Amino acid sequence: MTQQQERRAILRIDAQPAGKKFQGVWLELVDGTRWVVDYRPREVWTWFRDREVFVTGGCYKPTGEAIGATHFRVDRMRDAAPERGVRPYVAVGPQTVLRGQVVSVNPPPGSKLAFTSEKHFCSDTGATYGVVGAELPEGETVRVRARELVPDMSYRARSVDRDLWIADVLHGEADDEQPHEIPCP
């Protein structure tokens, strides 16, 4: 696997949806070039709206119908100048497919979160994450497409040190079709 180049950019989100409900999420590079990251302003991107970020990933040719722009797959993204206590997350990891189940966890008595209940995703690999994003059935084993989030530990009290943004639940055993990678312009 080749070493990916880390790029500096600003993450922009179109103010309003356009044709076919396209509301682009863009990386705006220092030279003004714009690459599309997503066609919808999903929660995982909104935490970095109008923020300068460092990003790794690759350009690709999408399958099926697509807008006429360079498409960029984000593998990792981190805030270039995180502000303590202002945003819940400082970085986003690569999209991955995990298998596991959601369980409710009660924090220990006497803690700040003692009278609450949190949902955790317990993966088959043994990793435990806080759950952000799609609603999942509790106690049922599921496959999910997700990204690990790196939290700002000063933002709020937490019982786990990492969260998982769940894009969606995958049905069936087939993995997602991988887009054809191309050199970035």
C-alpha cells in the first residue's frame, strides 16, 4: 500500500440542496480546487463545516450516476486547529464495515453520568464504542458501515474514549462495491 499524501483544505458544505437534492460536501484546497466528498451534509461532516482540516484519502471515479466533479474518498480527517471544548470531535477515521451489537450501559454510581444510559457498539473484534448516527436495534448482531471518531475529551463527560459514527446497517453478506481509484489532479 502506498503512503497517502496529507492535504490541507477547508471543508465546505453547500448552503441549500440543488438539483436532485444534491447538497455537496467539498474539500476546498489552498489553490481553490474543490473536490466533492459527499452528496449530503451528513452529521460526520457538519462537525468540521468551514474548518481547516488535514485529510488523507484518494480520488475515485464513482459508479452509476454522478455529478461532474472530482470525487475524493476521505480515509482520515482531522481539525487543523482544534478548539478545546467547542466541538465534540477532532478527527474522523476511515470508513469500515464492522459486525457487532448495540447494548445499553449504565455508567457507575457516583459518576457524572450515573443516572443516564448510553448505547455502546460492541464489535466482534472486542472493541467498544459510543454510538453516533443511525439507530440500531439493541442486542441484535448487525453489520454496519461506520467511521471511528476521535473525541475532544474536554467537550463532555464520557464513559468510553472513542465513538463510532454509523452511516447505515448493511443487509446481506456482500460488501460495498469499491469505486475505481484514479490519480488526484
